[in-house]
Amino acid sequence: MPKKVVISGYYGFDNFGDDAILSVLCEKLKVLNSDITVISANPSKTSVDYGVAAVKNFDIKSVVNTISSSDILVSGGGSLLQDVTSLKSLLYYSFVIACALFFKKDVMIFAQGIGPLKRKISQKIVKYLLSRAKYVSVRDKKSHELLQSWNIKADLVNDPVYNIKIPDVPKNFAVGVQLRAFPSVNDSFLNELADNLIKHFANRKVELFVFQEALDKEICLHFERILKTKNPNIATKIIYYKNRTETFKRIAQLECMIAMRFHAVIAALKAGVKTAGINYDIKVEKLAEEASIPLISLESGKNNYEEIFNLLKSLNSAELRNFALSKHLDWSGFENLFITH
């Protein structure tokens, strides 16, 4: 008999990275013969896109009823249990987990990044909930070390997006840039980046990737205007995320990618695209270090752009692909618990 699984995460917001995670998770759960319901901000779209049932995230009655009639709650992936974005967000995802525990359902924390947790109350809540979860996996060493300090057993796994297969496609030799709104992404930074992009990739088309319209669209349009002001003849195109498969293909066609978002960097590495990260978040910094790719600082005056762009152009595509292959997510802990449920 199929197990009834509820998935809780940042789903239904048309965010490329989280949608990619959900696709990997749903694919695996279907192989494990599960009856899947996703808690989503856009249940009708999620249901169609993934071939699953879905309920509205803030329809609390439906969420509670769905959890109460399930077998397992999967919370993740992504960075759900943190209070930097907002305490409200942490409390919501904590409520969903607490609800599953109340109904004595098995809770699986899936490939999450835990923290930052700036408030003591946040730390207490997360520690309490995770100590009662049936299975915990985290996607980074910092999260793993935090849980170890709390005496909570957790598997350290790689990000689910590493498991997505990207088809081989012909190169269009464009240069990709993926930006998102962030306090230190200011005109000083954008002008420096534009100057060096034009200098090092003269006569190349620049494709600007919008992974989530609410946070990426305006900054990408603004950067496009800066590029056009500096070089009216430069060819540019805004690539809006509408379809996961098409977005992965579009990234795979690039020669180079300069990206802020964690999953933009992973997608490019998987396709063997020469990649530089922008360090808006520690997870991007750590990934750049692991993959031996250049990292651009958001601090004005901190970058040696000549060195960064020369290193970017000298990267070996096969080595980048091999790095991404080495990060394949290990499902064994997840599967073992599921099979013995």
C-alpha cells in the first residue's frame, strides 16, 4: 500500500532552485511508491507541474487535515529553518513539523541548511523539533556541526539539484549573468562588473537569468541598462524562468556563467559551463572554494577582476562536470528509513 507523504518547503513561488529540488524529491518518492501531497503557495500549478496532489500553504485547516491523514512529513530541502529571512517564516515551517509530531507522524528533515538562527528562541524551537525527527539530513558542514553540538544525529548529504540530469546541447557561446536583489548589490558593484564583462567578453551576447521574478527581475533589467549605456551595441537577452528543463538547457548552452544564486552555480557546473560565483551568501563562497572556481566579492574595491576573469576563462569544462558528478546525493539513509517504515 502506498505511503502517504506530505512535502513541506518553499514551493509554489516560481523559484528555480526550490522547484528543481522538488522535482528530484517527487521523482524519488514516486519510485518508492508514495502518495504525494505538496504544501504549496500555488497548489494548482504545483499539482500540474509535478503530477502530485497539493494544498495551499496558508490554508491551515487543509494543511493540518492533510498531515493528520498522512504517514510521513518530509520537510525540505532548502534553508527553511532559519530566522534571517524572517522569524515568521521559521515559525511557519516549525508549525508544520510540530503538527506532524503532534499527530505522531514520522518526520524527515531532507537536505536542509539549518540556520542562521540569531534568536535564542529560534535555536530552542529548532533543536526541540529536530531532536524528535525520525531522520535528519543536512546539505552543508556548518549545519552538520551545529546539529552535532546539539547531539542530534544527521546525515551530511549533497544538494538534491546535483542529481538532475542535464542533456548535452550545442553551445551558443553566450555569457550568462544571474543576479538577485541584495542590499550590497549596488551601482558601484554593477558598474565594475559591467566594465569587466565588456572588456573580457567583447562582442559576446550576455544572457541575464531571472530565477525568481520577485527578487531577480528588476536587478537584471537594471544591469542590462548599465551594459547598454556602456556599450550600445552589446547583445543582451533576459531569460525568464518558466520551465526547469528549458532553463537547464539554456544554461548548458553558455560558455561562461557569473552567478549569485547557489543553484545557478550548481546548474552551470553540472553542464560544464565555466563559472564564477558572487559571494552574497556563505553557501556560494563554500561551493566556489570546493569547486575551485573564482569568487567575486560584493565589496567594492575588493576584486582583482583581471585575475578573476582570466581564471574563469581558463577553467576546464570536464573537470567542472566531474566535480558536480562527485556531489551526487546519496539516498541510502532516506531509503532505508522509508523501506522500514
